[in-house]
Amino acid sequence: MTFHKNLKGQDLHDAKFSTGITSPVGIFTPDVIGLGYFDTVLSQLWLSTGLTNVDWIAISSYDPFVYATFNYLTSSPLDFGTLAAGNVVLDVDVIITTAFDDAATILSFGLVSNPGAMLPSNTIDPLATGTYNGGEDVVVAGVDAFRLQVLPGTSTQGAGLVIATVRY
């Protein structure tokens, strides 16, 4: 009888995989280097590069687009889209589909670690429908998420959509 611990090369089984509902970074400790992990919510595939819970790299994503809708009733800040160190935000569009009706309305977009960095409030006119673009080639430094600030003042209308393109 041959024990698993004595197997080598072609006698070993293929890489093991685990699944979960979030990024494994900081949460899941791999038992082998090369462990695959699939985030079933974001359809993101990860690979362990070491044996600690931070030794993960994102190696694919089913969908490079991260979306969020908002309106004048949205709780702020709105945080969404799990990002890992090394992910690159390729592009961000904030699209105002219905103009807000209070001149004091403030909208900004960035990361939880740096709110407003990609589209500061002075680059978005919430009183006009249109598309506001920014955030090109921003490299994520650590585990993070997108942050949209919606401060509607006394608006009784206003709505939009954020679309971010991310290379995982």
C-alpha cells in the first residue's frame, strides 16, 4: 500500500479547490501553495501563493465590470465591490440618469481607503444628466472596496449608475 504522503510527481492529485462567498484574503488560510479558491458571489478565482491568509492573488474574474445604482434616497456612503491588492481599476463611469434637484447635492467616487480619489465632487455635476469618467489605471494597494458618496441635500429626485472596469 502506498501512502499519500509518499506520492510524488505524476502520482499526486491535481490542485485542490475551495469555495466561499467572499475574497479569501485575510479570511481563509490555505493548507498548500497553489490552492484554488472560487468566490461564488463575484465569480472570482484566486490562487494561494503561500501558507498565510494574505497569500492570495486574483487570477480571473468572470465579469470585469462592477455596477451599483444610486438615487437621492441611497444611504451614504455606499460601499461595494471587493478589491484585492494588485487589482487595477481600469476605468470608472458615474452616469447621472435623472438630475438631482438641489444645488447643494454632492457626489464623489473612490475607494474606501481614499474616498473621492477617482472622481472628486468637483468633477461630477449632479444637477445635469451625463457621464463622468475617471479612475484610469488605479492600482489597489490592499483589500479595499469602491465608495460612492451621495449627499443629496433636499433633493426630491436624482438617480444614476456607477460602472467600474477592474482587472483582477
